[in-house]
Amino acid sequence: MRTTVGNSTKKSARILGIETSCDETGLAIFDNERGLLAETLYSQASLHREYGGVVPELASRDHIRKVLPLLRQTLTDAGLRPQDLDGVAYTAGPGLAGALLVGAALGRGLAWALDIPAVGVHHMEGHLLSPMLANPDLRMPFAALLVSGGHTQLLKAEAIGRYHLLGDCLDDAAGEAFDKTAKLLGLGYPGGADLARLAEHGQAGRFVFPKPMTSRPGMDFSFSGLKTHVLHKVEEYRSQGRLDEQTRADIALAFQVAIVDTLVIKCSRAIEATGVSDLVIAGGVSANAMLRTALDDWGSSHGVHIHRPELRWCTDNGAMIAYAGCQRILAGASEGLTIRIRPRWPITELPALSG
Ligand code: KG4
Ligand code: ZN
């Protein structure tokens, strides 16, 4: 069987994906004919928890410890030998330099030893394409909301590698705002999922927080003011000895509602601006149940199809890197022997698929 990517017809490919951009070591093997063959994931969250955030040097060292055992495990689970691989994709950026280097050095070295192509994948392109792991029929153009710990972006995806930025975050990303607010409420790192769990017990309407940058036109985001708003509310109640469990849950809910409403409003503007009827939402915060429901409700009442990754592929993983790399390798991409990372790498500067 042959598969069409872009304008070219290429044969099958089994691609190893390596994700080490932050605090997850993720490996996976994606086969363009058979789908995902295996994936392994190790989260460093417990390592960083006592520091309240990711410590870059500890992250790099832990990737070094974990990446080879996970590679062996992934190959075993897929029933493959290294020489059965057709290419290697590793996250080249954006991310923590030392952490990226671990995956890049392994990926580039392995590809050299096996004499197969290697490509450096953009982490956010991995997130962007992640819904295609479960739904390969999804076609561009579509609008996309990328919401992770480091990014909140709206874009129009015209083709793989051709992304037009509609809106960006001016300060804290949505995931970062979740994490910082969770910390204010006494929750551990990363706090997004825990804050969402706390919010389930909140009383709607007791607190109403502002929806940042929704009263003026545009699709940019700013969440640091909202976080400060929460800080003042927490301090007010703490100083009065009234920061009880219910109040914490009510604040968590009000914060989550403000974020979700803001994201939905900006998504509706993106759909209006682009005229497309498909919206992808991806990245760690796309795991948020309230956001998923709100976007689904909005989509079904406005004739917009919402596409999201499966829950396990919302947060960082190797499968999305293997998938994105597979598309590029099938289109003929291969990099030289230089190990190249880009800790800062705008998604608008990606090479488009030439194929
Ligand atoms: O995409 P991701 O795994 O890593 C980055 O590329 O940054 O996103 C991680 C972010 C964290 O800020 C985490 O708190 C947030 O995603 N997150 C959530 C949920 N699950 C993860 N935020 C809100 N609700 C969730 N259920
Ligand atoms: Zn990510």
C-alpha cells in the first residue's frame, strides 16, 4: 500500500518519535499503514513537585536516565528491532535547551547508526496534528487553538508546515495560569488537572472573574491579570481566616470559567475570521473537561466541528512527535548530521511540506 502526503506518493514508514522538550520523556513508533505500534511515557512531575515548577537541569538529567530504557521498552512492545525503523523524529524545539538536546542527540545518533533519515519536529506542530492520530481523515484548512503550559495560540492551518498565526499570548499561557493559580490555592505542580478537580465542588456564581481581553477586538490572550485577580481574592479571604475548602473550590471554579469563556470567545472570532468550519483544540489544557464541553456545545450550536486529541495525547507524548515526523519523512524531509535544537522556534517559521 502507498500513502499520499502533500502531492507525493510514498511508501510505508515506521517512525520512532522522541519527546524530551520539558518534563515528560515520551517515545513511540508510528507506522503510516498500521498506525501507532507502541508508546511509552515517563512523567517527571513528582521530581519537580517539591520545587513548584520544572527545574531545567534536573529535567535533562532525568531524560538521560529514562530515555534508553524507554526506547528498548517501546521497541519490545512494538515487536521491532532498531533496524526495522525507517526514520527517527525528535522534538527540536521549542523547549528547554538541555532537555531537547537529550532527545536530539539520541535521535540523530540512532538515525546515523541505522543510516535512516532523522527530522527535528516542532513540539507545537506535534500537538496541532495530534487529533490525526485517532482521526487520520481530518483535513486542512482548519482553525486551531493550541493551549499548553508554554503556549496559547490561535492559528489557521493551511497545510502541514503552513500556519498563519491569528492570536498569541502576551504573557502567561493558559496552562501556566492554571499552574500558578493552582499553587496559590495550595495545590501541587503541575496544577491544571488538580485545579479542575477542585473546581468540580465549586458553587457557580459566588465569584465572577474578568475574562481578559474579550471586551476589545482581536485574538491575543493575556492571563497574568486574571492570576493576579485570584491572588488578591485568596489574600483577602486568607487574611480574614475565611479561606476554607469551599471558598478555594469556588475560586477555582470562577478562575476556570473565566479561562474557558475567554478561550471560547476567541475561538469563535477565529472561526469568523477564517471562514473554516473545523476547529482543532490541542495541548495540555485541551484535557480540561469544562473546556471540552464548552467548545463542543458552542460548536454544535454554530455548525463548527471540534476536533481534539484523545485524552492521553493532550499532554506531552512521543506519539504526536512520531506522527508529525512521519508526515515530514514521507514527504522526503531529512536533516544533515548536525544535532540542531531550537529552544525558541515560532511555529510560523516551519518548512512547509514540499512533497
Ligand atoms: O502540552 P503540555 O503537556 O506541556 C507543554 O507543552 O507545556 O501542557 C501542560 C499544561 C500544564 O500547564 C498543565 O497544568 C495543563 O497542561 N493541564 C491542564 C489539564 N491537564 C493538563 N489544565 C487544565 N485542565 C486540565 N485537565
Ligand atoms: Zn506540550
